[in-house]
Amino acid sequence: MITEANKLNKVRLGKGCLVDEGVVLGYRSGRKGLTGILVIGAGARLRSGTIIYQSSVIGNHLETGHNVVVREQNRIGNNFAIWNNSTVDYGCKIGNNVKIHCNCYIAQFTTLEDDVFLAPGVSIANDFHPGCDFSKKCLRGPTVKKGAQIGVGSTLLPYVTIGEGALIGSGSVVTKDIPAHSVAYGNPARVAGSVFDLTCKFGFTDKPYREAVKAKRRK
């Protein structure tokens, strides 16, 4: 879809992008004084209902499901996949090969490093004191380190860091930092073990996180 933003050179699309009817690119932000074009790399696949605001930079091979919203001033790497009815709010940093499943909310000023996966229904918060006169000054989402995986319906609170390769169980509420390669779950989430020790209950493999085990051995 060629929007008015495209015509006014507010959108820069790379080669080979496939854009459905009903996609809006370069949507103007309601925040005062914001300028800047939307940049999307080559090979994007954007499905109907997608709205991507001005002033974000997104790498190659972006793929969206239906009714996705990506707000302004985001910096997003290559091979970003985000599925139906999910929102990335403004000012986030997202690495390469990140996948966000359906019905997720990514709050402003969240960092998702390379290879992070968010299962359906993950919610991210960034405000410790909603309604406080000073809340805008201390907004910050969590940092999810490289390769961490967040289970279905989990909630991540502001400022927490989820370590590299960690696994957060379904329905968890993460209120404090989780060490690298830990398995944590519950409300509040507590560390229950290590991904290195997990086994496959169905017998398909001896180590579900084989690559993590290999990386540990190389160290």
C-alpha cells in the first residue's frame, strides 16, 4: 500500500518488500516535535492491519502478522518477526533474529537482544509508579539478554535484566534479575535450575538446549 507518507518521502523501503493492502507506513506520531522518516530494509513481508510509525529504523527481512503496531523511534535489527495483534511501543532497542508471538505488548524503552523469543501473551511494563508526576522521567522497560526465551502469558516488570539464554516459565511474573542460563518460573519468578540440566520428557533428544550446553563446554 502506498500511503501519503510514502508519497511525501517519509518512508524508505528496501528492495523486494511485499506489502498487503491495509498496511500503513510512516504513520505520524502524536508526540510533539518528532521528525524523521521510517526506514525498512529489504525483503519485508507486511500483512494487512500493520501500522508502523515514522522515525523508526528496521533491518532486512521484517515480517509482521495481522494488526501489528510498531511505534516511533525504535531501532530494530534484521530478521525481526512479530505476529498478530502485538505492539512495540516507542523507543525500544531490538536486536537480530528476534521473534515476538501473538498478543504481546512491548513497553517503551525495552531492550531485546539478539535471538530473543517471546511466546504469546507476554506483557512488558516500564513504569513503577503509574500516575506519578515524575513517572515519565524514570520509564524503562526490562533488558532481555541474547537468546533468552519468555514463556506464554508472562509479565516482565521494569528495570529487570533477564540473563543470556535464560528460560522463563509460562505465566511467570518477573520482579527481579534472572541469571544467565537459568530456568525460572512462578509469581514472583524464582530460579529453579539451569537450562543445561533440562531433559526432553518425550525422548526426542537428551538435551533440549544442546547449543547452550556446547557453548558452555567451549568456555
